[in-house]
Amino acid sequence: MQSRIDHPIGCPDSGTLAAYADGRLGEAVRRSLEEHISGCDACLDVIADVMALEAGWPTQESVRRPLIRNRRALAWAATAALLAALALPSVLFVERLGRPTPSDETLAESGRPRWTWSSLGTGRESAESITATGLHARGMRQAVEENWNAAAITLAAATQAQPEDARFQSDAAAAYLERAASPGHAADVVRAFGASQRAVWLDPSLGEAWFNRAVALERLELRSLARAAWADYLRVDSSSPWAAEARRHTEALASRRPADRWPALEAALRRRVDPTLVEEAVRQHASAARRFLETELFPKWAAAATSGAGALSAREDLQTMAAAFERFAGDTFYRDSAAAIERAEREGPAAFRALALAHAHYANAAALLADDQIAEARPGMESAANALAQARSPYAVRARLDLAAIAYYTGQSAALASMLTPLHDETVHHSYAFLESRTSWLLGLTSFAAGQYIEAQGRWERMLAATERMEDGEGRAAAHGLLANLLEHIGDNDGAWRHRLAYLHLLSEYPADRLRFGLLISAAGHALKEDAAAALPLQDAVIEEATRSAQAAAVPEAHAQRASILAMLGRSSEARAAMDAAWAALRSVEDPALGARLERALLAAEARTLDSLADPTAVQAAERAVTIAKAAGDAARLPELYLLVGRAYLRAGRMRDAAVAAEAGLGVVRSRWNPAQAVSAEFRGLSAIAMRASLTTGDIGAAYRYGAHARARRPGGDDSKGIADHQSVQRHLDDDEALLAINQLDDEVVAWLITKSSVQYHVGRLTRRQSARLVQLQQSEIAVAASQPRASATLFSELVRPFDQSLSHITRVTVAPDAPFYAASFPALLDRASGRFWIERVELTVDSRLADGPHSAGRLAFVDLPGDTPALDAFARWGQARQSSVVRINARTVSNNGSPELSRLLFAGQPGSPRSDVVLARDLPALPPVEAVFLPDIDPGPQPLSGAGSLDVAGEFLARGAAHVVTFLAPGSLSPDQSGALLARLTSGAPVPAAVAQFQRDVLRADHRPGPWSRLVVYGSGR
């Protein structure tokens, strides 16, 4: 971690004083500063306080009165004493942080991020300070301690609280870059770029931000953009030691890549297949060398053999390269194919000519397939496969694999597994490494299509291993791309980004022309989920690649996606210009069918862009897109388009039109309903629009039903247990029970309170962003154990206080939250009037929308499934727990926010079976009747404190027979004594919500502040 020190005229800033206190200033600056301090009371106070804070001593504030008489002399003496006392720790401190002097070698290390210390403050921030400045100061102290996880979370919270502060954004970027090196945080590189990009937009003079931005782009392997970023930094700072490091990075990025050598090498090989050149080609350019062998040398031999001239020389050339593939890549396929040619020569002219014609037919069919002319390639490939098989050439395996790929592309994949399994066995047996990787690729695709995700992961990991053995850069990039998309699908965000960063690195080293556009646009789309500011440079790379490759469909699609990103960033004019560029590119597409398909995609993108910009013309754009999509029978696109129409009407106050659009979209969704899939975002959004429109017309019953659908995260949602109408809810409630349901719209929040005798709702003016920020700040309050948690009080005022009178006799409340309230700690909501947390008044359960009534406690037993137990053994023990009251699953549980049924339990793996440690939630066995499942470790998902992870994983357990699930909203730990007390409560025989509430109240009696108990949550249903 490096620091930048500025020394302005007059009193130095607090960052400089802090740097002096911990020994980070150079000799000349230090002497100058000491001269200033000797005559400045204010600076003396700051330095003494910072040093006292680090040493755990009393601050100047606590000893001010004794210093009044001779304040300057005594304060200077105190500071000198502190300096002496801290001399040795200060040396270690600087060394640990790696803050080099300009001559230090560590300065040239691979782009460590830069920090801003001027906002560190005097150290007086109390534990309860959750202002943006207080959070930033806390995050910086955590950075000093190299607690990168805590620093990243806290500094991110500071940027949430005060997003317009460039220094906060830059420091958050630095924390992300540091944390990215630790397991589980690969996506932090993307977040770091987003934060640093916002910092330079906010303050173009902030050198640290430009430096961190360049580091992030370099780690994203965007070489051309990184070079430009270092140039941007040098325009801000051209003379410091940091500038020297920037120049070193620029020179390294400008150096030639191995791939740059291939064009000259290929030209030389066309002139003469020299063994030395062949070795270089296979060692350093395996993919390109393979293409050269398959598309040049084998067809050249086939042409020579059929013409009768030069066949021997052509065969010797391909034998030379085939031997190199065996020697350096361990692949014997080409050697055996060349041996088949020699055998045909010995068998006579007829066999020789037949094999040559078979290779010629294969080359023609393979060229069509490479040009995506799949239907045209099939007849020639079938003919070539048969002829090669008759000639007993291993190339028949290659042709049969291509036929399998054609079958997959044309939707005829039902029998692929039976076709591919013997081919895979053959490739493994003969050490045909490249063909082994292709069979693994196809087998993985068939597994994925069948929903066998863990099997697909295993197949593609074997593909990756095979390409790594061959040092096949493009093959590795393809395998990483497949694994990234698979892991994204099953909710492993960190794993997905580890593979994305790997393939971005490979794309920077190898040409990979056919792969580049698809992999880059995928990375840009997924970066958008992390941070729109971070997605933009990736999208620039997508446009650069689309333009370079001149793919007809790529350029319009790339510009349209860029328009959507710019609109999300609020850059209106640039977004419109990008859409204009997309339409201009579409006009150059000559294929009418392709043009019509692209037109529908661009209309949808334009509607999305205008909607993000809150442009009134979004209505017309979306309605036009609906008309064209309906005419083309493109039903898959209609729900999103109707959602855009409905949102635009809602924004314009045209409630009846919004209701019509929402119902039309819901009709399309219902007609395409798949009970095996999670509820779509379009279904929830359309339901929310219909809810708001129904409230305006006074149809409370319809409004509540739509609201229930809008909160649903599973097929059927609240309907699955017949509780989507308020009358059904009321039938489940006792006199002292209530349901608090929350629906978040773009600009409003609707809270519902249902009791046995009444239905009420309240519309608040909280936007989605404001709600998310409140929840983030509440989690920060919990982290610092604030004694006056303001965000918790605001949430109580917005969500609970409107129903205060109706809640006066209620003792049990079930909360049904909507995003972004999944991570809100409802027990920790604070009633400012009474000074009491909500848990002190009521028992709380978070609604799973899966269980349909209260459950009584079972036998008082306890079963622990430890995390080091292999999954199958663990579930065997689970099956023996039929008479148990509480089951604790002590394995890491990872959520999938998009598809709850794909959430995963991660147990220790069994030897030789790398995937045996993973159990998808949908594959969980039915539970014996237990009162509760206790999950002490749930990963909340890709975004910190998202909360949806707990809800998703809990829902799957509840669906399989658990009455309740007890877990944490976000990472939080209880003391051993508290853990024991909680488990004792859970097995006491009391109903689970009551047991947890009593535990929380016991903790509160000892210390009336939020803390880990606040994140404890009971999922189930109190109805």
C-alpha cells in the first residue's frame, strides 16, 4: 500500500500530519514540518491525537486541561515522547505497509494501489460514527491494519453515504485492488475500476485515482486501454517517483506479445516447413499452428495427391509438424493421421486417392462450418466421415466430432451423449489431446442443456486441463469462458470472475479471433452487474473488436450495449449517440433475415436506453418494439418490452395505460410459464406496476395480490400456499399476529400491514436507491455497534411507524421484504421515541413465502453435520436425524440470487471426486420433520450484504420440510458463549421465533447496541 503526501502552503492537511505521526515523510519534508509544528498548537493536537490513537493512549482531548498553562511546550514534549516511544513500531509499520521511498525497489512492483490520507482526520471518530467521514476514517484504519476485507466493506459504505467524494471513491478502489488478491474476491478488480473511474470523473486532478484506474485496467488485461490510462496518469503527474513507475508499466505494456510473432512465422512456414520454425510454432502458438496444419498442410497434401504432383514433399511437411505436436504438446492425433497416409501409399493408388479425396471433402466441409454455414457443411462432413472411416484414418474421429457439433447447433442434441462417450474414450485411449478437449466441450454442452450443471463443470474442467497440457492458449480461453458462464449461472460470482480474468489475460496474449468478440461482450455484460462505470471500458474493447473483425451482427449489437451502459450512468447525449451509431451500423447489414433480427434487438435496446434516461419518448420506442416483436412472433422479448411500456406510463402518471401494459406482459409470461425456473425479473416488475395502478383505482384486493407476486422469488410465489390474497393471510393469523409486507418500486415504497381484522397500506417516497443506501448504512451501524443507529431509526419511521397504533397489541410479526430490504435487520429497527429496538416489542420472522403455518417444536435433540464431512456422508447422518428438533449444517452455503434452486452447499470433497463436495439446493433430499435448520455460514451472494442469499438458501430448506431456518443476513459472528446460548435456546422446546427473540433480548440486556445479534434472522412463516 502506497501513500501520496501533499504539503500545501500554511497548515499541512491532516493526511500529512498523520503521515508524520507514523513516520512516512521524507527527511526534508519532515524537517520542514517540524519547524512549522513547533509554532502551531492545532497541528500539535492532531499529531498527538493520531499517535495516541495508534498506541491506544489517551488523546489530547482527554488531557487538554493540564496543558492549558504552558500548552505549546508541554504538547511538544508529549509529542516528542510519543515519537520516541513509538520509534521501533513505526519502522515496522512502514515496512509492513510497503510504503517505499523513491529509491526503494518495491516502488516498481506490479502497480500497488495508491491511497489518499488527507481525509483520515484526527482519530476522534467514535465507534458509533456512521457519517461518510466517520466510515472513511474507520476504513482507512482497517487498511492500516491490512484488514482488506473490512476496509473494502467500510470504504464502500462511505462511498454509498457520500458518492460524490472523489477521494472516498479512490480509496475504495485501492481497498478493492488489495482485497482482489485474496480468495473469493476476483470481482473486486471490476469494482476497483468502477470506483476509480468515478473518482476521476469527480476530480480530474486526483493523481491517486488516475493511478488506481490504470492499475485496475492492467489487471483486467485490457492492454490498449491500460496504456492509455497510464498516459492519462502521466498528464496529471509527470515528475514524481510514481510517474517513473507509470512509465515502466507503459513500456511493459508496449512490449511485443508472443502472438505478434505469428504472422511472420506463418509466412515463413508457407515458404518452407523448417523443423526449427515448426518447433517455435507448436511451442508458442499451438492454436495457430494447429489451424495451419489442418487448413493448410493436410489440404495441400490432398490436392497434391489427387493431382499427382508434390505429394511426397507435402506429406513430409505435415509429418514434420505432426511429430512436433507429439513431442511438445503430447498429442498423437496428427502423427497417427500421417501414418494412415503412409499406409494408404503402401496399399496402392486406389486407397491413396480415396484417402486424399476424403481429406479434401473434409477440408471443404470444415471451411463451411468455420464460416457458420452449418446446414451446408453437414452433407460434406457426413461424406468425409464415412470415407475417412473406410480408409481407417483417425481423421474420422475429427469428422465425427464435427458432426456432433453440427447436431448440437441444429438442436438435435438428444442422442449426443451416446455418440460422444465412445469418442471421448477413444481420444483418451490414443492420447488425442485436442480431440479429447473437444469431446469434453461437447459433453459439457449436453450436460448443461440437460440441467446437469455439476457434470458440465467437471467436463469443462477436464477440457481446461487438456488445453493446459497442450499449452493451447485459445483452447484455454474457450474453456475459461465456458466455466465463467456456467459458474455465473449457478451463482458462483467469484469463480466466474476468476475464469473471466483468466480468459481476458489469454485474449491479451493470443489472437483468438473467433473467440474474442463473444468472450469480450460476455465480460462487459457481466461487469455491468458489478458496476456500470466498470463495464464501459470493456464495452469499448467490444466495439474495437467488432469493428476490427467486421462481423455483420457484432457492430450494431456492441454499440447498442454501450448505449445501455451510458444511459445507466446518466450520460444522455453519449447514450443517444451510441444508439445512432448502432442504427447506422444496422443499415450496412446486407442479409435481410439478419437485419430483421437485429432491428428487433436494437428497438429493445433503444427502449431500455430511453427508459434508463427517464425520457418521455420511451413509451413510443417500447410500443413500436412491441408491435414489431409481436409481428415477428418474438414472444421471448415481449415481457421486457411491456415492462418498459408500463414503467414509462407509470412515470407519466397514466395509471390505466400502465395497468393495461402490465397485464399484457403478465399474460405473455403466464403463457410461457416454466415451473422449473425461478421467477423472472420481468414478472416481478410487471406485477409491481399492476400493484401500483390497482392502488390508484382503489382495488386493494388486486393490489395486494400483485404485490405478493412482485415479491416472489420462486415459481408460484405466494400463490404456492394459497396466500396471495389478504383474506387467506388473515385466516392464518391469530389476534396478536401481523404480516408486514414491503414492495419497492423505482420511486416509491409500499408497506402493507395485515392483521386479523384489518388491511392497511402506506406509500412512502423512498426511491430504490435511497432504500438500498439506508440498508447499507444500517449494516455499517451494526458493524460498528453504533449506540444511536440513525439508519435503523429511519427505516423504522418509514416502514413501521405509519402502523404504530395498529401494532400496539401485536406480539408476533412476519416480515415479507422486497429487494433492496433483504439485508435489512428488522430486529434492529429502532423506535427513536422509546429508544427500543423492535425485537424488544415483538417476535420477528422473515417470510419465506413457502411455509403455510406455525409449527410446534419437536423432540429436544441436536444434530451437527460438520463441514469436513463429505456431502454424501453428511446427508446419511441427516437421514438419521428423524427424531431431531434442530439440525445444524456446518458447511459453507452459497446463494444464487437469480435462481434460488441452484444455491449450493459446499462440503469437503471426497478424494478423486472433485465435484462431490457440491450439492445444489434443488437436489437436497426431503427433510425429516425438524423444527429448525441452523446454517451458521451463508455467503450472501456477489454483492456485499445483499441478504438475498440467506433468503434463497433458506427457502430451499423450508421447501423440503424444515419449519424454520435460522441463519445470518451477512457475515457475523457470535462469541462462543453467545453461540452456546443460542443453540440452547433453539433446543429448549420453545417455538423457534420466540427462542431467537429471547436470545436477542438477553444480549440486549447486557449491551443495548446492535451487533451480531442484529443479523440473526429466522426464516419461515408466522401465519
